[in-house]
Amino acid sequence: MSTNTPEFMADLDGGVFEQKIGRALSDVALGVVNHGKVGKVTISFDIKQIESSRQVAISHKLSYSKPTAKGKLSEENTTSTPMHVGTTGNVTIFNENQQSLFPKTEKEQHA
């Protein structure tokens, strides 16, 4: 099983990273249209194991360059989120073996 990318992106920095990407894409696209110049949005991930666990610290960096009338505006933002690595390599915010605090009722199990 591979990592569920939309879920993974939504989990980074509690959903804030995903919002930052959306804002950067909108700002850069608007600069491109308004000024007829090329813009750039870059996302990168550095992944480091947390001690000897099955957890990793994922450092996620967003940088962008927005064209302006007389040049460009650039910004870079880096944050980090701890994640779990499952036995098949899937990366999730929760451990794959974590028990639910609210088990399904009998009715939900048969639905």
C-alpha cells in the first residue's frame, strides 16, 4: 500500500501547509497573468527518522517566486510534522496499529 497523497498533504502542519500551497499557487498565477512573466512554486520534503522508531520527521518547504512589474517577490517557508511509517511504507499521521477510542457500534459494523 502506498501513501495516500491527498490525506498526507492535508495532515502536514495540521492542514496549514496545504493552505499555504493554495495561497502560493494563487499569488504566483495572478502575478504571471498580470505581468506576463514566469513564476515558480517549489515544494520539497526532507525526511529524517525520529530516534530508532517507525516515525519520521518530515520537514516540508514551500518556496515561490511571484513576478511583479519591476522584478519578483520571493518567499520561503519551512515547517515539520512527525509521521508514522507503516509496514508497507505508507506514511500517515496515525500509527497503523492504533486502536480507535470510539469503536464502531454493532449497527455501524454491519452497514
